[in-house]
Amino acid sequence: MLETKKPPGGVRVIPQWAEDALAKRLEECQEGFTSYGAVQAWLSNTLGVEAEYHAVYQMTRYRLKAKRKVARPQNRKHKGEQRCAFKKTS
């Protein structure tokens, strides 16, 4: 009765060595990934680790503290000159 029991937890789908390899890839590569689906494809093609999108998102976003490196698309109606002028004055 006095023993502290450890509750059972789920086994991670992505092993620690794959997480370390992804962290190294994110540090070395300047352009990063365009989407979490691209990270999922890289894990599958390069390391042979099959994982669901949600698991890849959780690991990349929260454990590795990484975000996508592609800017959000801009509206085509915006004038480029106005945006540049605004950046210079602000």
C-alpha cells in the first residue's frame, strides 16, 4: 500500500534516435520544412519511421519547439511598394 505506482503510459511512435536526427536536421538546414507533412515524409523516406501526422506535429511543435519556416501567403491585391514603405516607416 505504501508503494508509489507509476501509471502506464503509451509508447512513443517516433523513437528517440529519430527525434534526435530530426532535431539535428532542423538545426543544420537553413530553409527548414514547408509543412508538417514534409517532416512526416522526410521521416518516412530517410529514416524509415512511419508516424501519423498528429504525432509528427506534436513532436516537432512542442518537444522540439520548431515551427514551419515558410511565410504565410500574401494577398495578391496588396501593393508591394506600400508594404515596403510601411516597413521602412514603422
